Amino acid sequence: MDVHVPRPITRGLRRREVDALTAQEDGTARWDDPQLLDRASQLGRVLFSQDEDLLAETARRQREGIAFGGVIYAPQLALSIGQFVEELELIAKAGTPADFVNAVQYLPMR
């Protein structure tokens, strides 16, 4: 989870037995977007973010062929907390991190 993701989303996912790690817990809350993407990739994780600036970094990496572990992006007001939890749970349980390598998944999915 990027630093900007509300805590209730993380808590909701954990209640549903989804393995979620926040930037704060990982000690990376003050890192820049390129560093966060690299860290998520090192950990074999997909980064969930609500930060538009991260999209520019993923687009740059896609253009330049720089690998990253994948990003799930959603604007902050796109869904309710419960809807975010439902959609992220579906993604987490239906796929694997390898499914998202070098890709951006946008929410809402519908």
C-alpha cells in the first residue's frame, strides 16, 4: 500500500485474509515513487496507489522497458472504502503478482 491509501482499506483487506503491507510498516513512507516501485518489485508485490504521480512513473517505465512489479491505481473518490476492499480482495485472490508485472490495473474494474 502506498502511503496515501487510507488505513481502513488495509484493515478491511486484512480482515479478509489478504496479505497487505503498507509503506509505513515497511519504512518506506517517505520514499519517492521510483523507489517505492523498486521496493514493491523486490518484495514480489503489486503496489496499490491513489497517487496520480505514480502513473507518470509507470508510463515512463513502460516506454523505456524498465520492469516493475505492477500497480493497481484508483482515484481517491472513485469508490467507497468497502468497494475498494471488495475489488482489491478480488484481484488479490484471483491473480498472482506475476499477472501484474509491468502493468497498471485501474479501479473501478466495472
